[in-house]
Amino acid sequence: MSQHQIIECNLDPAQFPGLDVYAVAGNPIAHSKSPTIHKRFAEQSQQAIHYGRLQPALDDFETAAKVFFAAGGKGMNVTVPFKLDAKAFAQELSPRAQLAGAVNTLSIQNGKIVGDNTDGAGLVRDLLAQGIQMQGARILVLGAGGAARGVLGPLLDQLPQQLVLANRSAPKADALVQLFCELASARQVALQSARLIDLAGSAISNTPFDLVINATAAGLSNASPITDAVANHIFSTKSFAYDMVYGQVTLLMRQALQRGARVSDGLGMLVEQAADAFLIWRGSQWSEVIDPRAVLNELRSI
């Protein structure tokens, strides 16, 4: 990536003397709300930082990240499609990044670039803030890609009674269950896989779930990972449906609403995972100062 491209993205640290410079990297990235979120956290904690956007070429994350950090960048959030590239780029991984198999936050610690994953913690905190108690609950996670893997550990830590991982094809879901079976066993959680199509009328879904989390990107294309027949089995008036896609009422959310369930998009998860990243970079002492829910309310009012 050329120096010119970095300057265009307001990310050359030399252009911001006296400020710690951070970035979010993705492709595309122009739509990202992360700069607004971190600007608000900095204002709440009365800190002066600069946070910009970086859009590496799809095959050039490593070069872009090297240039950014070599120029003095202090930290980076990483979004689609670079979370696996960020994992490979990091010199060390936090335990939760190792478990998630992906990195969404890069920081410099003791002279090394450390990769972390704050997605799962962000999801759990948003759910708890909305009054969703997961202990003893029956949870259904739709999808078995990186988004699902990134949140399974923190969800299991909430000690649900059962967690079902459902995917269009069985092998990916089976593989994730195998990966997390030891943690699930230690937490005494019944963890199992299923095919999406089998949720209609199967023994797994003979009663509705307390919490259904859509970890697929179906909502981005106005689609749903489940059929109406499946929706009839997994949702009830006591269910809560959470779609990681944010900024719209997705088809999955509408399917849940039609069956009397409560719903949420993933904007709160975005804000809460950003709060974790901010504290990694700036220090945990700011945890009582920044207010993610106030930032979320502001974003929802825009």
C-alpha cells in the first residue's frame, strides 16, 4: 500500500503529531461506524486520539498493517474480510483469539503486536444489557462460520442449559462442536450440531428456543437462513431473536416478530466490542468512565 493511500484515509500517524492514531481495517470500509464510536469513547474519557479508516486491497492486508504500525499506529480494529489475515499477522494471540480462531483487535504490548477477539464479549454484554439472561437457557446459533466461532466461547461461559449450532451443511457445524466440546463439557452445557433444514420438526426443536442468534450474513441480502416452517418451531412469544447484522430489520427478525418474539439487531454488539478494544488500547482504568450504552443510544437516534 502506498503512502498516498494512507494519507487519503487520514491514517499516516505523522499527520497527527501528539496524537495516538488508531484505525479500522476492512474492505469495504466507508460505511464503518467505528470512527464515530471511538471518537465518543475518547470524548467521554477526555482523551485526544485520532481514529480513521483503512481499506487494504483484498490480498494486501499484511502490507497495509505493516506500514500502519511501522509509521507509529497504536492499534487497529479489523473487520470483514481480514479477521483471519489479522490472526496470521499478529505476533501473539490472546486466549480468546486462539479460541475464536480470528482476530478483530490488534494492539502493541511489550513491543509485540498482539491479536485479540472482542466480538463474543461484545455480544454477551449487549444481550445482558437488554435483560437477556443466558444461564440455564436454550440457545440456537445459526451459522458455523467465523462469526459463530468468535462468539461460542463467551456464550458457553454464560452456562446455558443447551447450545445448538445449526448450519446449512452438517460438516462445518460438526467441526465447531468438536472444537468446543471440551469447553462445553467443562461448563456442563449440552452442545450439539444440526442442519438448518432439520430444525423443522426435529427432536432438537420440539420446543422453541429462549435465544436465537443469527451469525450468518443472510440479512445483508434481505434473506433469512431459515424457512418459515423452521421459524414456527424455534420461535415463541418467550423467544429473543438477535441478528448480528445491524442497521435494518432483517427477514429473520421479521420472522421472529410475526411469532411474538422480541428482537434486536447487532448494533449493540458493535459498540460493546469496540469498548473492549478501546480498553485494551487505553487501559482498563477507563472502564468506569466510558458509556457504551450512551454511544449506542446516540447511534440509534441518527
